[in-house]
Amino acid sequence: MMSRYAVTNPATNEVEESYESSTDADVAQALDAAQNAYATWGRKSTPTERAALLTRVADLYMERKDELAEIINHEMGKTIEESLVEVEFSSAIYRYYADNGPEFLQDAHIEREAAGSAMLRKEPIGVLLGVMPWNYPYYQVARFAGPNLMLGNTIVLKHAALCPKSSAAMERIFLDAGFPVGAYTNLYASFDQVSTIIADPRVCGVSLTGSERAGVQIAREAGENLKKVVCELGGSDPFVLLSTDDMDATVQLAIGGRFENSGQVCNGAKRFIVIDALYDEFLTRFAAATSSVKLAPLCSVQAAEHLSQQVHAALEQGAALTLGSPDNSGAYFEPTILTDIPADADARHEEFFGPVAQFYRVASEEEAIALANDTPFGLGSYVFTTDPEQGVRVADALETGMTYVNEVGADSAKLPFGGVKRSGFGRELGPLGMGEFVNMKLISIDKPGLF
């Protein structure tokens, strides 16, 4: 059987490299190695030792950044410029946990009612499975691997079938940095093998970043096996514009928020909800700026065809095509704007994972909030206003895991990432990134002043 894992350049639709799928024996060997590394390294190494390894990982990402960028440019079509930014951000994430992990792992002392001493000690829990997507091949893995390797957990990683070369390159970096065999293992696994891994009693947790459908399946299997799971799924993030004192700057931020990575961003701004007094001007300027946007291809012809089907369906249900085209050209898709989307159109409640912007006109702050929350998703959100108090008030009212006020692209290794509703559960990055797959062990003893 032909392997699903291949580098298919979306710019040409040509298969450039293929990789052998993992056998069941490969999976068994990976789990054995991961458990052994957990027992001999994860449980016994010190935070300082693990931090030194992550620092070396961060260094290697920067040393190899041109090579790494070239790989994902061929795998999923991202421009070299955006690929380099992703590599640099991934390096920063590993360095963040190297620099701050030992402090995050310090014991937390608790005052007992009775005489004695008590504390919470943060310990690893064991082998983890990561199931990762193609849109940010390095960054998505860094969010998961950085904090968990800092904890001493070990990782078995199943990447997207589009990303076999980048996933191999990451495994090589961890080994070259000095991590023991089994601390991080790349597998070209099938979906059936993923189920086998989740069911294995040595596997203690699962992290998925991907589609809502994949999240339902992985969460179900993890639940059936009593495994902790973190899911970062899709989003249809609102960009709420209530007032601005610099329309040009606001439009440029909106353009970046929608068309970064050719619109293939989970927390990208997708629904533009604009107060009536600013709607016409903002739409006109946004459309003018969009007309000059040149995009890389989507990750695959199939992804572009699916987006085309969504846009055609929206038009058939009454939406207006203000800019762009409903049709793909291979893996390429023009920047597109939909307006006048009927209240009962499916487009209002779907995620468009590509360069399609939806526009909505509202008469008040209250209507903007109601429309922004009228979605099954709850990942990120953006609010633009000249009134800081209004910004915080609207942020409080939005049913999302993240709200950015008067800024786009402010993601940082220091800021937690995650959503609510159908966008998933759990948090990555920041201090909270080390709080998901951890044993918060209570140690209590009757002797006062021991710790």
C-alpha cells in the first residue's frame, strides 16, 4: 500500500518525496522507547538539565532556519518569508520554556490547618501522544513539545501526512540536541495506529491540534481510555470594529489578520463585524487593500477545492461576492470577500480555512457582541475601539478563549493559547502550557518547617 506521507508541492501538485508508513512494529518500538526514556530520563533528570537541552534545541532551530523554512515551503506552500518567521517563533518557544521552566516547576507551599508541612510538587505523568496539523508544522509542535519535555514527559508525535520531511527534521533536532532516544519520536502512523497508541496503558495523555471532526474522534478515544486530552480545534474568529482614530492602520491589521498564511490560521480574523457608521469606509478600504494581496497556494488542491465548495454554497444561499472568485486554480485561491450573508446561511456557522473574509454590518455594541457569539466556535477574537473601557467590556462579553484589543498578531510564547465551545479545551503556551499534562502531587507531613 502506498504511504500517505509525502511531500506534494502545492504550487505544482507534484509529489517530490515519499516516506514509508510506520509499521506496527515501529509503533511498538516507539512506545517501548518512550516509556524507557520516561523512566530513565524524564523521572530522573533535573529541570536544569532539561532546560539546557531545550536551549540547544532553540539554538539548532536558528542554525538550521533556512533549511527548515525551505522544507515547509515545499510541503505546504508557505512563503519562505513566513516560513522563516515560523521557525524563529518556534525557537523562541523552546527558549522560553528553557529560560522559565525551572521556575515554573518550583514547589508551591501550602499552609496546613494542623501542625506540619505541605506542598504541591509538579511532576511529569509519562508518555504523551501529539497529533499535529500542517498549517504551522514547527510552531504547533513547539507549543506541545516545549513545555512537556521541560516537565520530563516523553512524546510520540504523529504529524500531518503533508509534513513528513519537517517532522523528521524536528526529530533529528531533538536527537542532535542531546535528548535521549525515546524522549521525542516521530511516527508516520495511520489512524488505526493512533487508536492503538491512545489505548496503550503507557500513554497518559493526548494533544491534538486539528479539525473539529478529528477532535471529536480523538477526544472520544481518549475518554474511553481515561486519558487526559487537550484539543485546539477550529475557529471563526470575529474582528469587531466599533471605532478607530486611524482607519488605514486598522485596515492593515485586518488584512494581516485575515490573509496571513493564505488565510489558513485557526485564530485568524474571519468575520468582520463593523459598526454601521464605519462599515462602508472600512469595507471599501479593505477591498482596495485586498486587491493587491498576492498569496501563496493553499496547502493542497483538495483544500482549495473544499474552500471553493463553501464559497459556492454561500452564494447559492444568498451571500454577495464583493471581491474575488468562488473558484480555485489548482491549490491557489484568490482573496475573496463575502457580504450580505443571510441569517440562515451555513456560512455564518462554518470555518472558512483560507483567504475568504465575511463582512457584517451592525447598529450597536450589543448587536456586535450577539453576532460575534453566534458561532459554534470560540477560539480567538479581536476588538477595535478608541475607548479602552469599551474594549475590556466587549472582551468580557465575547465567548472566546482569547481576545486582543486594538492589536493583531500579538501572539507570544508568554501568552496562553486556547479556546472554548467547539474550538476545544486546554491551554498551550505561557505558564499554563506546563499545567496540562502534569501531576500536581500533594506532599503533606506532620513535621512543621520541613519545606
